[in-house]
Amino acid sequence: MTSRNPQSAEARRQLIEFISSDAVFHGDFTLTSGKKASYYVDLRKVSLDHRVAPLIGQVMIDLIADVPDVAAVGGMTMGADPIATAVLHQGAARGLAYDAFVVRKEPKDHGRGKQVEGPDVAGKRVIVLEDTSTTGGSPLKAIEALRAVGAEIAAVAVVVDRDTGAREVIEAAGVPYLAAIGLKDLGLS
């Protein structure tokens, strides 16, 4: 990701610093994919932090800035929720109109039975967000639910790409994949 201005570069630098110091854990971990890893990136440790959420919003807005006609951002609950709200708030501060949505793992079994919550996305271009991406499974589930309600998928955008195949899976599904931060940025490659 290239930064558009010095402020953007500084926000990205600060975000990398917070993730490295507060959200990277070393040890023996089993990932969602079932694979073993010697580190774990727990972005919720920082995405829900008042100091870091605005940085995430700024960095992600810069990442998606060249994607035209995006009406809304969001993804699978829970990882994408704070990312989407950070984009919504930072976008509003910049005069941009990004709505946010939440994709439930399953449709509700009561009320209106919705799986996609938030403003109506039917006929609108949306970006599926993810905090960290390993296999690409969560974004693909979100894409399926969003297409079922008539949304057009403009891209998948992740804060941290683990470089474990998610990009290839998403692109093979015909969806552009954008990542703000890679393992090299975090000193993990």
C-alpha cells in the first residue's frame, strides 16, 4: 500500500507500531484453518482501542480510495465490525459517505430473519472488510450472503494479510483483494 500524503504515512506507521506491540502474540497457536502458527495477530486487541480505531479507519480509507462508487463497507461479525465502524467514522470526518453493514454467521431465526444488518445494500457496490485474513473463508461467506441480498462486491480489503493463501482464494473467486499491512511490515516474514 502506498500512502497518498505524509499524514497517511504517519497513520500507517503508528498503526503498524500498535499492532506490533499490542496485537502480535508469540507461542503455539492453532488458526481457524487448523494450521499451526508460532504467532497470532489478534487485531481486536487494537481495533477496539480508542487510540487505534481512528488509525485503522484512516489507513483503510486510503487503501480503498481508488475503488469507485463504494456505498458501504463491512463483513463477517465479529472481526470486521470494528473495522467497518472505524471506516464509517473516519470517512464521515473526511466528508465521505461510507455506510457500514454487519454479516451474521447465520440468518436470525426471529424478527426479520436477516443475515446482513445495516442500511440496505441491494444494488450497491460494497467492500468486504476483514481484520486479519488467513484462508479467505470469512470474506467468501460474507460475499455469498451479500450477493444473496443483491449487493455488488467491489473488493475485499483486510487490515493484516497473513500471506497464507487468502489473496489467492479471493482473487480466484473473481474479487479484487487489497491488504493494508503484510507480515513483513510487522517483522513476521
